[in-house]
Amino acid sequence: MIMQLEQSTIREATPEEIHAFFTGKGMTVLTFLGYSGAGYENKAMMLEQATRILDQFDQKKTIVNIGATPEGIGAVYEAAKRKGFLTTGIVSTQAKESNAALSPCVDIVFYVRDSTWGGFRPGTEELSPTSTAMVENSDVLVAIGGGEVARDELIAAKQAGKRVQFIPADMNHHIARKKARKKAQPVPTEFRGEAAVLFQAAEPFPHRG
């Protein structure tokens, strides 16, 4: 069932249905990964980096895909819409069940039925349905920082031979410390995120149109 809320088309779909949608568009899918609720220590720098990436792509031939919500990396949706890109979001049904807000700048949202928020299934190297849809339908994946889910999706994307770029960025220090205190955990001193373990420096990809 498809719902029209404001200007966004929102539907629950299987990874196969999502694949059929993107295949039918015949466009390059540029996916941004990164922090969500963890936020960014330097949001302006993140947006500057994202804008630099967006400028490498033709808005008439490219879909900008993220995780549907507005927090963290989701702020890139607004920049993409200003530049005229079609925007999509792929997100777990966990977001719907927790009443997570959707970005007002995403055109089409796909909810994927999933018992997790994404990443590898516990104890395996098999992606959850949400991350499967995210990786399989992306031609280019750019991560600006990122936690465990971004890390797992980058691993799978690299194994699949996708074009991947990682740009280092700290999560929001205040939010990280606040979460640690709430969970009675040691105050963190490392804010690079789990995805940074895979990439110690920025890795630019060759532009191919």
C-alpha cells in the first residue's frame, strides 16, 4: 500500500520490490551513510563534504539515497533537494514502530520489514533486509563517519565491488558522552565511529560520470 504524506511517497516494500523500482529508473544511485542519532561534531563540515560529492554528479541522472530520517547524515537531503536531485530513503520498519520522523526533503521512502535497524545479522556476515536493500541498490556509497551499521554496509559494498568512499568525521561528542552516562558506561574518549576502523584516511573514488 502506498501513502502520500505531504510531498513524500511512503511505502513498505521488500528488497526485491525496491530493486525493481531502482532498476526501472535507470539512474545512478548515490547513497550517503554516516551517523544518525549520534549526530556530528562538525555538521557544517559534514555538509560541506557532502556538497562536494553531490557536485560530482548530474542531478538529472542520479538519485540521492539515505536512510530516510533527518538526523545526522539525513541533513544531506536538504542539500540534495536544493540541487534538484530525486531523493529516496531506505529504512527499517523499526523506525516506523518507534515513530521516528522522516526527512521533509525525501521524495520516496521505502520501509523494509526488519527486526533490526540494519547491519549484519547478529553473529553472521549476512546483512539484515534493510542493509541488503541499501547496498544492493546503490552504485556509489559515500560514508561520512558512521557507526556499526555504516561499517557493515561498507564491508558488504566493498565485497560486492561497489564504488565506496569514506570521509572521516567525529560523532557529536556531547551526545556520545550523554548516552554513555545514561547507560552507566565509561565516558568515551574516541569519537571516530566504528566505520573508521576500516578506513584510516579519506579514499576518493575516480569519477565515472
